Amino acid sequence: MPGKHDILDKPTYAVIGTGAVGAYYGGCLQRLGRVVHYLCHSDFDHVKQHGLRIDSVNGDFTLPQVHVYSNVDDMPRCDVVILALKTTHNHLLPTLLPAAIKEDGVVLVLQNGLGIEREVAEIVGGERVMSGLCFLCSNKLGPGHVHHLDYGRVEFADYTPDGTPAGITPRMRTIADDFEHAGNPVVLNEDLALARWKKLVWNIPFNGLTVTLDTDTAAIMADPSTRGEAHALMLEVQASAKACTGREIGDDLVQMMLDWTEKMEPYLPSMKLDHDAGRALEVEAIFGAPLRAAEAAGCDVPGLSRIYGQLIWINKIR
């Protein structure tokens, strides 16, 4: 029997949240030859009949036949449950996760924000939680149809209740090998708490400003004032990470994120797409939780506080 940080070779995968992230990574794993089961709701009939279509900068592919379910109770329990739902649907997790995961399985959290793993751990147990932080430009174009525009790197890290670094575990290596062989670069990270803050260095300014300014990443980077506002938010996240974890995010990472965004094709992040489609925004996970953590640690974050308030207002009036 595998130990709590082991997982069998060629694990089976369940995808909960078959959208721009879940369908892309699940599709890559299925194309590799792994057994993947997808939970769909609005797309169920289409995906059952037509499968999945992935238009990718790395080469388009279709999966005409997939294991798809509209009810989690009909799915077989899997070794790895890929959690790719929007956090606005996390109230469903107490029903979804126990039904999808094997007794010795793991939930791989591919959601954005801060503090999500604690919520998942309360449902399945902390030793069964790890995260994958996705650096991916991907949009859902229609039922069962995803457009992968760029990137795809995933950073894996294991969860610990007290936020201390967990090291590189065997199950992390096994799952990472699958993602790598499926065509997506992987970084193994010992420190989930710091990795979460590093991801927020990009997510907070660009998810937030594209919504509040009603624009895309290229327009933000092209104007000195909006680029400066994005940079200022990044520096607040950098300071918050140090206050909350005691660990440093280097200036080089902030600059790399700016350079990376400047070279990116004009892009609408997931929150902007949700806003344009009239869907609920992931305000609490991406903005509220980091704001509360920073303030509790005594960190002054006026820009984050301001944009959080603006997004709360936008979410209310939609």
C-alpha cells in the first residue's frame, strides 16, 4: 500500500471543473494515455456526444471520446482529483470531493487565490491535498472547446496546515512526470505558502485592473500610468508575502512578471472573461483573503484595499 505521500504509477484522474483550465490539462493527460474522468454540468450533452476540442499553440487536438459525467456519484473514485472549479462554486466541494477521491488519493488544487487548501483539507484531510499553480493563458470558447493561447507551466507544492515547507514528495514527482510528459513544464516547489503569494504578484494586478478599467493586459502595459498602478500592486503583494510568511519575493520576480506580460499577446484574464459574461467574480479568493492576511500581519496595502472595494461593488451591481 502506498504511504500518505506516495501514489501509484499511472494514476487515474478526475477533473472537477471542465473549463479553460480543467479541460486543457485533463485533455493533455488523456492524450498522453492516462485514464481521465470529467465532471460536466452545462457542457455534459455536448461533450458526451462530441468529446473535447483543444486549440493550442503547441498543436490542436480533439478527443472524440471521453469519460464524462453529469453527476459525481456516477464517477469512479480516482487517484488524483484535479480541482479546477471557479472558487465561487466551492460551496459544492463537501459533496463533490469525497465522492471523487480514492481512500489513498489526493486532491490537486488548480484554483487561484489564497487559503483554498485549508478549505479542501477540512473536507478530505490535510495529508490528501497538494496544489498546482498554473501559469497558463487559456480560454473557453464554447461547450467542450478550449483555446490554449500560451504558456502552460505548472508549479506543484504540497500542503501543510501550518504553512511550513513540505519538501518534494514522491506523489508530487509522479503527478509532475505525467504533466511533463503531457507537454506542460513543471516546477517542483517545497514552499506552497510562498508560491501562492508569488502567483498573486500577477493575479492581483491583472485580474483586478482588466475588470476595473475594462481593458486587456496589453493596454495596461502600454500606458505608463496603468503600468505603474500594476507595478505598485505587485510591490504590495511582495511586501504582504514577507509580512505573512517571513520569506522574500525577489525584485527579479516582479520584473519578470512585468516583462512576461509585456511580451504576452493581448489577453483577457479569467476574471475579466467572467465579468464580461455576467458571471460571479472570484473576489474573495484572489483579493479578499490576501487583503485580510496582509492587514492581520500589519502590512499597509492601500492599492489592494481600493481595488478589492471596487470589485466588491462591481460584483454587487451585475
